Amino acid sequence: MDNNKVIFLIDLDAFFASCSMAKNKLPLNSIVGVASPNSRSIITAASYAARNLGIKAGMPVFQAKKISKDLIILPTDFKTYIEFSSKIFDLIYNNFSKKMEVASIDECYVDVTQEYKKFKSVTNMAEAIKSRIMDELNVSCSIGISTNKFLAKTAVEFKKPYGTMVILPHQVPQLIWPLEIRKMFGIGIATAEILNKNNIFTIGDIANTEISFLESLLGKNGRALKLNALGKGDDEVAFQSNEMKSIGNEMTLEFPTSNEEELRSIIYWICKNISKRLKQRSLQPKTFAIVLRFEKTKGEIFNKRMHKKTTTRQETIIRHTNNFEEILSVAQSCFDYLWKGESVSLIGVRSSNLISEIEGFKQIDFENLKSRERKNDLEQVAFDINFSLNSEKVFTADKLKSKLDKNISQSKFLTNDDVHISNEQVKNKWKK
């Protein structure tokens, strides 16, 4: 690709159905729907085999069963989705490129500008990644390839599932300009309405509109959309910039729920994952927040813009911690403050105000001492020295290696209205 960067967008196909099939050791051509185990439930995710028959998300289970007697209904399993996502991103990071930016639970950008040369071509590398994920985890993925993130993300939609698509800048007028603006990443309902009112309907229309006019309509976002439409978008894969800011997960539910058990289960597994990632990076936050988006209530006038808004409650505790139980306790407290039985369409947990366990100053109190597990002699010596220094400066060889090997990358689960978790989607898990 000449002197340009080479960016992959790796998109995990029908991820939530695929995770459920892999966990239950079902073949990829299985006709599967994900749904809650009750007679009035609806399909929240479907395998490609099911989609090809007309079974899709939002369809009542009883109706889906009329379409195919071979339909297998598997339960929603948030824990499994997060675990598979972690394994797949770890596999990519450890074996293909460490320049990785996770955009959602089932998508990541990877800068392979140097790495692809080992595979002779970009498509060879893409096929190697797809095969490795399939062989080890039995999950299918598609890969979009280009010189920047927008084009890579657009490319992946052309060949799914298990496809590889390359779009080069000179192909933009032919392949991308004819697309409707709602198919352009970064354009939501409100932005599309504004553009349509000004006779801008396709990506080509954006490309051929003056930046000054787009900025008058959309502010700074107008310039970004113009550059993307011209194929000149952002090519920086943010694999380091957010490390010390925050770590969190958000999950958008395709089908809102007011089921308290389900909502608390999501919070539980999100907090579990946040705690794990914090410990891997030797980070400890002090501030925690719960994020909720409520579905409109019966009789309420539907407002598209308000429907997208979230409400947040955060609490700052006395000391920094990456302990799962403490994180869960604060998150549940924030949830109890915000939630009064409403139907929820998005739920998330965020942690911020971070310090490093290695470099940061850590106050050790008597409660810390009581809760520590018994140590071997070397660990005890290291602990005693660190206690006297009031800072963690001395490590055993094993612990030092784990600290050095930790994955300093993204981790957050950003929200993305286009990808759902079975209630379909998570964003930020690696990114922060």
C-alpha cells in the first residue's frame, strides 16, 4: 500500500450467537437464536444460518420456531461474551500486532503497517488472523483493510461473514460515494436529519460539499465527515493514549429490560471484567460510575434525540482499589440511586481517577495487612520492604515478569449503536 499505513478492522461475525455456539460446541452452520428462557421471549441475536432463513433479532421465539423446526434457542450469556472477547483480543495482541485499539466487544482496529510484511501481503495476514481465531475459538470474523480507520470499517461491511475486503483511496468514489449517509460510520439519526434537510443524501454528497458549509451545520464533526468521505480520515490507532484515564464497559441492549436480576447480572460481569483488566495493568481507580439509558415509558412521546441520552451517577471512595467486591459494591450503590424500576436500554460501569500500583504512592493500612494472603519467605521480604517504604518498589522475579508482561493497551467497551449485545453490544473493554 505504498507509503500509507495499513489498518485492519476486525469484526467478529454474529458474535453473541457465535459465542453461544462455541461454548455449546455447536457447528457454525447451526440454526441458533439467543433469547431469554420464557414463552414470551424474543430473539435477541441470531446465527447467520438462522438469518438466511429469515430469523432475525426482534422476532418472537414462537414465530422463529415456525420458520425452522431445527432452531436451537440458547440463553443470553453476558459472562461468555466478555470472556470470548478477551481471549480473541489477547490472541490478536500477542500474536499479530500490539498496535490495537478496541472499539467494541466485537470490533478492533489494528495497525499492521510493519507486521503484514512477514505474511507477504495484507490479505495473507488477514486470512492468518481469521484462521487462528477460528481454529482456537471456533468464532468467525471478517476483516476490512485500508489506509485509515474509516475506510477499513466501511470495507468490512462489504464481505460478511468470514470475508476480507480491501478498499484503497482511489476506489472511494466508485465504492463508497453511492452509499446513503446513514451507512456512514459516525452519522446518527440527528445528524442524518440535518444533512437530509440540506439535500445531502449520500456519502458522495458530503464529499462534494464545502467544509465551511458542513461545519456551519455540524461544527467540528463536519470537517471530520468531509475528510472521511474523501478517504482521508484518521489513521491513528490509539493503542496507548488512554491508558491512565479510565477503564469501563458499556453494554447496549437491543431489547430493553426492566428485569432487576438481569440488570444486576450485567453489572456483576462488567465489574468482574473491569477488576481483571485493572489488575493486569497494575492500576487502581478511586472513582466509579454507573451509566444508564432508559427506554421511553408507555404513553411518553418518543424523541429520537432524548432516546439516545444517558444518565450517570458516580462516587469517589476513600482509597484507590481494583478489588472486585469493592468495585461491585460502589457500582450497585450508584445503580440503586438511579434505577427506580424503569426499562433500561444501555448499562455501563466506568472507573477513573487511576494510579499505578508500581509507580504511584499507595497508603497501606491495617485493613490491607489483615486481608493479605500468606506469603512465602521471598514475598514476605519484598512486602516488608515495600511497607517500610510506603510504596511498592520491590518485586519477586515472578511478580516483576507479570508486571512487565502486562498488556498496556486499551480497555473500555465503547458504546456503539450499530453493534448490540443480545441485548447486543459492549464497548470498551480494552480501550478505556
